[in-house]
Amino acid sequence: MNAPSLSARLLAADDRRLWLGMAGCAIAFLVVVPMLNLAMPPDSALHMPNYMVTLLGKYLCYATLALAMDLVWGYCGVLSLGHGAFFALGGYAMGMFMMRSIGARGVYGNADLPDFMVFLNWKELPWYWMGFDHFWFAALMALAVPGALAFVFGWLAFRSRITGVYLSIITQAMTYALMLAFFRNEMGFGGNNGLTDFKDILGFPLAEPSTKLGLYMLSALVLGLAFLVARFVVTSKLGRIMMAVRDAESRVRFLGYSPTWVKLFGFTLSAMLAGLAGALYVPQVGIINPSEFSPANSIEIAIWVAVGGRGTLVGAVLGAFAVNGAKTWLTGAAPELWLFLLGALFIAVTLGLPKGLLGLWGQIRRKEKAHA
């Protein structure tokens, strides 16, 4: 019986490192963080305050969003600058459920209409708000609405063979159009103020630290599951075809495969993951408004992936944490410089680190092995 080839041994070693890394992250996020928050006394240097748990929960949602972007950009070669729209739509779906859950506890005491509709003299609930008094329906819509939009938009774009910068521009135009639409009071989504003043989710008060911790842990679990789904896809035969489309689309078409359907699958799955991230994000921040559709947000998502390492999945997660951690610190230390630093970071990574932080780490390891 032949011994395993060198490439097979290397792949097995990479798999072991990946699973060990995932196990370490699971312990850190699901065991260590809750222990530091609950078990350590507030005056201890090791205590993790409640606001930090919420902040980490936001980062976990951003990491899931970055994973979604990497799936379509890193593996399909489709640079979408409209993924902020899918994230926002998922957030609005969950926000609508929480608005319906307020009932008569709102400012105007109207059990049938959200406060902003009462203020704007709406007489009845719009048809597209029906069903959002059920959690299962809202969760389904958080996946189905972004997925349906991505499917229709992608089918029209990919069948017309729109690629490269032109595709990036029209995805950016899509999210900008949605932002303008959601700003209108007539749309029935709260206009400029959006949806806010949520009370609870499934009966758990959002102001309670235990609810915040539960949402954080759910976000960590969803990130892990999203990573496993994305990895299953990219390591399958379909994933290899996706990478072939990314690298040589015309050759893939010549071999008899349909790049349209391959890219459409990646784009739709990516949008659904982005919607899921948005649905988890909104209960933790307590608001969703049209600013989430801003094209700048979608560009920032691409920066996370580029900084971490495009086409690696792990790099997307790393980039989301690294960039948002830096943003949190810099917006407090030097808020007027943050946007300039973000732009400089993107340029530096594009020119000097085309494979991102994960690629840099790989270069360092190879040099160490060469000198050993």
C-alpha cells in the first residue's frame, strides 16, 4: 500500500491545526468570556464588564458578515460592495419582530401599531408587517429576503456577464438605492430614525446582562456554524469550481460548466449569511436605521476581508476583529483621524500585503523554517 503523498500529509496537518484552532476559539468565546463576566468580582482586574460582552458580540456578528463576503469575493471573485444591504435587511427583519413584541408598552400604548406609525397617523399595519409577531417568521425572513434579493439581482447581473468593477458599482448602487428608499417615512420602516426602543426578545429583557450574554454566546455559535458551512462549500467539488471561476471564468465555461449558476449560488448563500449576522446584531445594539445601508459600510466589509486575507475564511474573521478593534480604540483616541487611517490601511494592505495578515503570518513561518 502506498504511503500518503506529501500534499496529503500537509492537508492533514492543516486540518489538525484548523480543528485545534476552532476548539481553542470555542473555549475562549464560550467558556472563558462568560466566566470572566460572571465569576470574577467587578473590582477584579480579570472581570469582563457587560459593555465588553456586548462589544464582543458585535464583533462576532461582523466576523460572520466578513465570512459571507469572503465566500463570494475570495472564492468566487465577485467583489460585492452591497453586502451592507443584506446585513441591514436581516437586521430590519429582526427589528420588526421586536417592534411587534412591544405591543401596548409603547409610548402611545397602541397594541397594533408601532409608535412611529401612530406618530405618522398610520391607520392600520401594512401588509408586509404581517407575520412579524412570530419569531420563526422573522428569522425566516432574515434569511429569505436577503437571499431572494441576491438571487434576483445576481441572476440578472451574472447572466449578462457583468464582472469586475462594473459589478462592484451596480452592487453599490443597489445598496444606495435601498438606503434612500428606507429613509422615506412612506416606506413604513421608521424613516430616518429606523426601528428602536426594543423591550425584549422572546420574553427576555434586552437590558438584562444575562440576555446580553446569551445573545453574545448565540453569536459565537452562529459564527462557528457559518464557518463550518462555508468551509464545507469551499472544500467540496463546487468550491473547486468556484475557485476556477474566480481564476479563469472563460476556461470554466469552455469546459461545460455554467459560471452564472456557480456565482449565483455563492452570492445567494453569502447574502443569507449576511442577513443572519444582521439579525443577531440588532438585538445587541438596540437599533436599526437606514444608515446601515450606507455604501461606506459595504466598502468597510471588503477592507476587513482584505486586511485579514482574502480567500482563506480564517483571515476574514481575523480581519473583522482586527479592524473593528482598531476602530473602537482609534475612534476614542483620535476620532478625526480614523477614516484617514482606514483608507491608508487598505492601500497599505493592497500594495504591501496582498494576502493580508494571514499571508504575512505564513511568510514569517516559512522564513523561520528555512533558517531552521
